[in-house]
Amino acid sequence: MARILGYIATSLDGMIVSGDDSLDWLYKYEGMDLGEHDYTLFLKRIRTVVMGRKTYDFLANEPSPWPYAEQRVIVVTSRPIDDPKGPLTVRSDIDALIAELRALDDGDVWMLGGGQLQMAFIERGALDEIEIYVMPELIGGGQPLFPPTGFRASLELVSAKAMDRGCVRLHYRMPRAA
């Protein structure tokens, strides 16, 4: 059974994208030393990448090549994607997708991108673990790490570690659905 994982950076004030839909605040940390927790090492463990439509559109508009050619990519959206930037499939039913992902046995699944889709998985008890990289930046607004939905849960802290350039890595195990 595949593990469904989160791996995401947030500003100290809890935002993942600034108010102008930019990641410039995060890009200035490119090249920082995360050691065994480095993104490239994390990505090598991932067989399937799941993202929402906003994340896909953001990546599709980047001038760089499609970064997930080595992974199976699933975009959760109700709108068709004409001329996709890379190989992908589309799903609209989150519950059916979770069952599909749980049936995989060829590697881990990464919930890439925004908090809205991650929260949908968390609310269903379908996110197993999450690594949150808290960057020492106050960006004053934008999209929150987790949108307020009224959902409450107690997570199990696996580890907390100060990293390079003031970043703090928090690793949590998520509660399972009842």
C-alpha cells in the first residue's frame, strides 16, 4: 500500500504563496543544505505526484521543463487540461482517487502544492505524514498552509530539526480516519 506524503514549505506567518501569487520569498532559499531531507532525495522516493489545478497551472506557466517526467502525475480538477505540459492524468473524485492511490504498490505518493487539496486528504484521514519546512520569512499575506475548514486533529510529532539558513523542518504523522 502506498504512503501518501506531504512535503511543503511555509513562511513563518503560515503562508505558502504570497499575496501576489508569487514564490519569490521561497526561491531565495534555493540551494540551501537540507542534507538527507533535500528535495531531490525526497523526489527519488516518489512514484506518484498528486496536485490540484492551481498548482498544475502554476507549474505549466513556468518556463522550465516539466519537472515530473519520471513520476506518474495526477491533477485533481473538474476542467479538462488541453495540451498538458507533461504526461498526466486527471481525476475529479477525491474519494475514488484516495482508493486508487491506496491500491498502488510501486512507491510513495506526494501531495504537491497548495493546502486546499492537502486539507481534503487530511480531512479524510488519507495523508499519512507531512514534512513542513518553516522558512524564516514573514510575507504578510497570501495563501495559508492549511485553509480554515473547521477540521481539528492532533498530530504526532516525529521530529523537529533546525536546518540551514534558519529553516526548521517539522515532520508529523497524521491521524487515520476513524
